[in-house]
Amino acid sequence: MERELDELDYSDIEAKYHVPFDDGLDNVILVNGVPTITSAKQQKLFEAIQKRFRTQAEIDVPVECMHLPYDQDGNSKGYLLMELADSEEATHAIRTMNNYAFDKKHHFVVTRFSDVQRIATMDESYVEPEEEPYKQRGHLRSWLTDASGRDQLALCCGDDVQIAWHNRSSNPEIAHTRTRWTESYVQWSPLGTFLTTFHLQGIALWGGSSWERIMRYPHPGVRLVDFSPDEKYMVTWSAEPIQVPDNAPQGPQFFAPEDEGNRVAVWEVRTGHLLRTFPVQQDESINEAGQQVKGFSWPFLKWSGDSKYCAKLTPGKFISVYQVPSMGLLDQKSIKIDGVVDFEWCPLGDKDKEALEKWNNAKDQQPPPKGLKKPRDNMLCYWQPEVANQPARVTVMSVPAREVLRSKNLFNVADCKLHWHPQGDYLCVKVDRQTKTKKTVFCNFELFRMREKDFPVEVVELKDPVLAFAWEPQGSHFAVISTNDPNFGMAAPGVSLKTQLNFYHLHPRGNFRLLKTFDNTACNSLFWSPRGRHLLAATLGSTQKFELEWYDIDFNNEIRLNANNPEMLEEVKQIGSGEHYSMTDIEWDPSGRYVTTSASLWRRSTEHGYAIWNFHGLELQKHVLEQFKQILWRPRPKTLLSKEDQKRVRRNLREYSRHFDQEDQAEESSQALAHREVYQRMLQEWKDWRSHNRQVLEEAKRTYNTDTVGPSAEQLQKESTEEVQEWMEEVLEETEEVL
């Protein structure tokens, strides 16, 4: 009987009534910064904290899971222990509720209870750290001191990365080269101070005249990098979730357990400190083939023009604005916007930078200088789609005040794109609308003039869909590529469409008007010169055409200025054209004088290399390189010259240009001299070879006592004659018999 009882299987009963035991305390958090109360107010405090966790972190914590310790006087100790469902929920609570403002006097400091235990058992004996010797580093902007004022290029070809000086009429001069400097690609910082390289362990920044490593950031598998406009902060993304092993190093530059599972990290560039990490919620959409595609938009965080704020979008819900360097939510709450689809910050233009600089230098003076104006606040623009009976809406909001400055209702909206002018002077909202049958799409431009009172809006209507839009960086023009091709929306990938190139400008009377239209083009991309005035229209992504067209929007500039008539319209003229087979990338140099077109190994299988053109469309150089990957111009920071100095340079531009023309002529003559020396050396080698052969021939004649050496012409002709017989077979008749 006992043997039969022992053989009975109780596994199903044990599994049903199994009680899990968690030996660790990873699910317990310590919330510091709680108001000090007596036991009579405990229930009310618990309910208030429970409500905050439910609304802010979406965590429902039972009151029974909160423990509030008291001292001998009967008052609470200012912290409480909270037992959550599991360690993942605890991690989410730490990430969301840390630094949360419970009221004006109390801010939560949330940590894991196991970390508190570990810190409590640490050895508290002070050990003085070793003082590191000071290392002298080169100037990070030393490339700006080049005597010829040349720009630099970064070239990736095969396993090599090269930093080269650009020369107008000769091959780039290599300044630095390194093999296997990066494992994928390179990227310049916005002001050109740092070169970013990608590695399996993270990324590294390099700079200075010796190209030493400035800082490294341990983010394994990082693939994308984005900088703040002033290069003080950096955002990285990796497709691999962050994993923190038990023996991971600790410190402000390393990931902590609460960062586990996140994929986006925010860093301080100068110190290398990790400021915060974020999870990535991938959006699901349907592509043209009807397949479900998952992804997210980059940059994940969008920076304000002055780099004081960064913001991320939760589609359809809210915009979260964070202050740097604390990376805490502005006013401890997000901006709730029903159905929000997209937003963009207003750039910080030259006028705003000058006003901000004057304000920072003179705001503490007493009395304040006359005419000192406070710079305008940061602004962001967002749009909401049509919901029920409410129309779509575009709104401009100030930050940090969260004041709505301007809004505009839109009707029959299929999609919107927000385009800020690079100087923050204008805002274009490109509105795609559908007809009642929803078979055709047409486009309108809602143009906001942001430097005028109440931000007046005017509408520019187009009857065709728009492929590309671009503002002139230093002016009031914009260019548009539209199409009325019936194959639009049905053409296969790589097939070019017939397009129209339209130029608009701000009329002296204050409204935007059509300046000129070029029909029957194939361009689909626009690239303005950084200095304005010149535009490059190109055909990218096509397998049939690779056209380049240069335009000057103020061709008769001197005549118009001398006429002193503001009503005289600018003349738009095509000043050059070209073609670069299989090109994939186009980029202007910082001065607006040169353009690079390149065919990358990553996108094309043949004709890898790059070409350099001037702003008139004249090809200066072309290099065909095997395994060519990337070419990037090094950006330049803002000029240190004052407005008066810049005007003086423009007035005396002919004198400066004469000096540089002489240098170009000297360089070309030196190149011609070098080519001449090579030619003369090769010619002399040929003459020496011929004279040597003549001597050998004369010695052979004397040796054989004959005037001719070798076989005669008749013998050569006879030996070279060969008789070839070819047999031909031909079928004259063919008969088939059935057996």
C-alpha cells in the first residue's frame, strides 16, 4: 500500500497550487521625498500617491503594497517602500517617476531597494583618487586656420578612411588616413568639430590636428547618431536592446539596471556622461505593396534651436518636452494633443542668435541698454488630422510658456508636411488634399510669415501633387517640384516621371508669387547652395536618368541693383547641366562654391566614385574608385566677423578675388609644369631606349657582316601566310518514314 502511494503522480496538483517564491527584492522600490505626516493622514497620502502612479506611470499599486515607516515621535521618515508586481514594473516606475514633482516642495527620488542595500553594505572608507596627468590636446578647430581657406573632406573607400584638403584644380591632398577607422560609416558633428566613427562597442569622437580620440560612448551596436545644434549633447540608437550584466562597470558614463531594454541614449558630449535612455515604440504602417512595416522616425528626439530643450512625439497622444541637461519633463508633464501626427521646432536664425547673444551679455546691466529686446521664445509647430466633425489644425506654440501663438484650420486634408525656413523667418505647411472621388491628389501651401505681427498666413494653390519642396537658406525664395504625369503613384521603383520645376519669391508688396516654371524636366530632388541664390535640381533614385541641372535665381543681379528698382523681378536661368551615371548622393560644400556627386557601394553595384563640380555646373574632377562608400564635406561654424566686417569684405570682394585668382593661376601653372616635367622625362626615356636599340642593331650588323639582321620581308610574309581549309555541311533533303 505504501509503495502504491509513493508511485502516485501529484505533479498536476503541485503545479496548480504552486506558490512562487522570489528570493530577491528587485520588485521593491524606495520612494524618497514623500511628505512627512502622522499616521492619521496615511490613508489619504497613500491614495494620492496611488493616483499619481496610475496617471503618470500607468501602474496600479494597491495600498496594501505600500509601507510607510515612522520614527519615535510618530512622524513618518519621508520615504516609503513600495512592492510592485515584478522587476520590470519596478524598472518602469524608476524611469517614469524619478524626479517627479509631487507638489511644490516635494520631488520623488525613486531607487531600487536592492541598490540601497548594496550601497549600505559598501566600504565607506575614503580612498583618495589618483590624479591623472594633464594631457595637452590640439585645437579642435585648427582646420579653420588653413592659409588658403580650404575645406576638408572625409572619404571612405574600402577599409580606409581619409581626411583630405579640397583643391580646386588638383586631386585632394590627404591630411590623415587610417585603416579600419570605422566599422560602418562616418559622420561629422553639426559644426564640424568632431568626426564620429561607429564600432561594435559604441561610438567614438575624434578631432584636433592629430586626430586623437576625444571621447568614446559605450552603446553596443549603435547605428544612428544625432547631435544638438550646439554639439553639447548627442543621441544614439541601437537595434539591440540595452543589456546590463551583473558585473557591468558602474559610473555616470555607463548603463544602469533601469536602462535595461531601452534602445535610445542621450549623452553629454564634453564629459561622456549618460543623461537618460528611452524605449522605442515602433509604429506599424502599410507600404505600397500592402505589407505591414514596423519602424520609427529618426531623429527620435528633436532639438530646439538653442539646444535648451528636446522633445519626442507619442503619436496620437502628446509631445514630451525635456530640459537639458537634467532630461526632466518640462513642468513635469507632457503636452497632451489629441491625434497629433508630427511636429517641428523653429530653427534659430542669425537674427535670433544675435539677439540672444546681446541679451545674455547685457541682461544683468543696470540700467539696461537702450533698444535691448528680449529674444523670442522657442516655438514648435504641430498638426492634428480631422477627427469626427473637427477639421485638421496646424498650431504654433511657444516653449516653455506653452502659449498658442497661432492656429489655422484645414479641410479635406490627406497629409501635411512642416517646412521651417532655415532662418526661422517663414513656415510652410504643405497640405495634400484629395478630390471627392479620392482618385487624384493636389497640394496647397499655407505660408506663415513668422517675423510679422500675428503671423499672417497666405495660401498658394497647386493643382498637381508635389514631389519636393525646399526653402532658400539665405533668402525668401522657395522651389517646388510638381508633376502631372498620369503614371504618378503607379510607376515602378526606379522609373522617372515628367516633372515641373517652379520658383516662388516674396514680392516687394508682401506676398509670395510664382517667379518662373520649367516644364518637361525629370528632376525629383532639390539642393540649395548654403549661401542661397544657386539651386541644383537632380534626378535621384532612378535607374534610367541621372541628370543634374544648375539654376541661378538672380542671374542679372548687378543690373537689377544698379537700376535701383525693387519692383524689377529677378531672372531665373539655367546656367549648367550634367550627368553622373549611377549617382546616389549629392552635397554642397559649406562655402556654396562646389558640389559633390557620388555613387556609393552601398546603393549601386557599378561605377563607384565621386565627382566635384563648381556652382555653374562645370565638372572639375572625377574619380572612379573601387569599393567607394562615402564622401562628406566638413561643416563650418558660424563666422566670427561682425556685420560691418562682412559688408567690408563684400565691398572689396574684387580685390580679394584677384588675390585668390593669382593663387589659382600659380597652382595651375605649377601643375602644368609638373606635367611637362613628366612628359619630358618619358620622352627622354623613349629616346634613350631607341639609341640603345640602334647600338645593339649596329653591333649585330658588324657581327654577321651584313646590312640586314633577321629574316627578310619576303620570308616574314611567307612564314606569316597560313592556309586554312573549312568544311561546310549542308542538308539538301530530309525525309521521315513511319514504321
